[in-house]
Amino acid sequence: MSEPPPVVAVVRRVLPASPAVAYEAWLDVEAMAEWMCPYPARATRIELDARVGGRYVIDIEDEGFELSVAGEYLLLDRPHRLSFTWTSSTWTSGEPDSVVTVEFEPHGDDKTLMTIRHEQLPADVVDGHERGWALIAQQLEESMQSRLQV
């Protein structure tokens, strides 16, 4: 019997900043508060210990529903790639942590192709996570554009 295919959500987006700037946005609590949760959800608390083995917690409020996502940093390769485990307080107890890897590649003049790859997701949440990451990527792009206009 063959193994089931890996359960993965992948999102790509061109950002209006260099890979170094795009990478740092993922480790900046104030910046993340603007873009990390797909609207209308919002982060009510973000704690980051951005080092390999360090943990993060994001508390989220989504139209009266509260949840948390948390995990551990697995890789911090500035400004190319970062990777971290991801688990949600809404998932069934005992679900293994999923893994998010974000890659940053130069794309034209001072732009970045960002790829978010979320692996080992529970099968019933893949579509929702892909939609969520697409919205988050869009919000990150919009946040960067507004910061560039200041």
C-alpha cells in the first residue's frame, strides 16, 4: 500500500522589497500585527523568540472566536529562508505539528518572490490554510507598500 501524498499548502507572492526586508518582516512583532492574520481576524498578542529552538505564540481574535497558533523555529537562514513548526489550538489533541517554510528570492529590482510552504497539515484544513496564507501574503504586500509610501 502506498503512502498518502503529502498534505501541503503553497502560496507565492511578489513583494515590493528586498529579500532582507521581506525576511525581517517575519520577525518584527509590530509589523506582523498588521498582516499576520487574514482579515477580519487580528492578532491580539504576538510573542517571538526568533532563534533556532525559540518559540512563538500568536493569539488571534476572529469575529468573537479566539484561538492561538504556536510553534518552534527550526531554521533561520537570513535573508533566504525561515522555517517553524505550527500548531493551532483548534486542532484535535495529538495532531503532529505542521511545518511552515518561507523562502525569499530576489525578483527584479528590489523585489522578492516569497514562497510560503505549509506541510504536514491535517487534511481537513489544507484549503483553509492555503486561502489564509494567500490573504496573509496579500496583506504583507499591502503593508510593505504603505510603509514604502511614508
